[in-house]
Amino acid sequence: MATGEEDIIDETIKFFRANVLFRNFDVKGGSDRTLIFLTLCVSQFLSECERATTKAEAEKNLQAIASKSIAVPGESGWVLGGMYPPPKNAAEGESFKAYFKQCREEASHELRCLASS
């Protein structure tokens, strides 16, 4: 990515406030689904930060949440219902988990950096 270009993490954080106010969101593809997933993650991160009593506690909790394993579409515990199609096989499921874990970790890291600046 070239310097100055926004990625999906930057877009999620930049438009978080506006996106959480939408009643309906016209999903046009995978990137919209990813934006919705990450908006949910940022919401969870902010809720966790609200409960923390110190900055260090908030950072520790964010890291723990971001690195936690997630369910994939079709598994119990998947929070976005039928918005995502279930993986076609185990390898696709593992790839999904790895990608979204990385996204959550990067979003968590970006929020911690913003809080420090």
C-alpha cells in the first residue's frame, strides 16, 4: 500500500461514528461485509476500554480480545448470522479465521496508537 492510502482498518475507524448510526446498510460485496465485521470489533473494543480503570488495563484487554479465537460463519458463536456464507471446507474456514484475527489485531493496534497520540 502506498503512503497516504487508506486500508479497510483506517476506513473502519475513520467512519465508525457514521457507520454505527446506519439503520440499514446495503451490502454490495465482501469489503462491505469486512467493514461491518470490523465496525462491530471496534464497538467491542471501545466498550472494553470504557470498563477499564487505567490505560494499561485497557491496552491489555484490547490485546486479549483481538487475539482471541473467533467462530466462523455457520458455527455457533458467529455473531453476524447469515451475512457471510459458511466456508466450503476446513481450509477456507482456517483462512477466514486467520484473516479476521489479523484484521482485529491491526484494528486494536491502530486504536491503541490513536489513544497514545
